[in-house]
Amino acid sequence: MTDLEKFSVFFEYAAKPAYRDKVNKIIESEEVLSVAGELLMSISQNERERAIFRSRRKFQSDHESDIATAEDRGRQEEKIKMVRNLIKMGLSDSQISEATDFTMSEKDIKELRI
């Protein structure tokens, strides 16, 4: 079993009692999984630790979402800048629409001409 498969099994089945023996064998085969297993056990036994863990996970998720949103906005701004440059070059709306792979319709391009 590869390391990735071991981690997958651990994350999928660690909390399921029916698979405890198999998960324990996998944990024993990888030191890092052993540490993760100990952390999971300590978190699952302590309400305060669970709350801290959930809070950290939420922060991490929010942070990743913020980064993805900023990247999307940046890409959209680049698309708009490119379309405006093509407009300045005198291309028609249909030429711009055809020349770019953007999900920007001719109507959207016309709005940028204003």
C-alpha cells in the first residue's frame, strides 16, 4: 500500500469502529500516521480541543476560499483588460468573442465598449 493509500484509509475509516483493527495496523506502519492517530484520539476526547480544531479548520477553509476568490477576481480583471485592448485595436464584438476563450458574451463585450 502506498503512503497516499494509507493516508486515505486513515482519514476515511479512522472514526469508524468496525475498521479499527485495519486502521491500527496502518497507523503502526507509518510514524506520521501514528502521530495523527494520537492527535485524533486526544481531540475526540476533549470538547475544548475539538472546538479549537474546528475553529482552525474553519479559518483555514475561509482563508483558502478568500485566496481562490481573489485569484478569480484577478483573472476576471485580466480578461476585461484584454477585451478592452482588443476593442481599442478596433476588433468587432464577434471577433473578440471568437478570439478569446472567455465565457464573455457579445453582450458583455458591448457593455465594455461604453
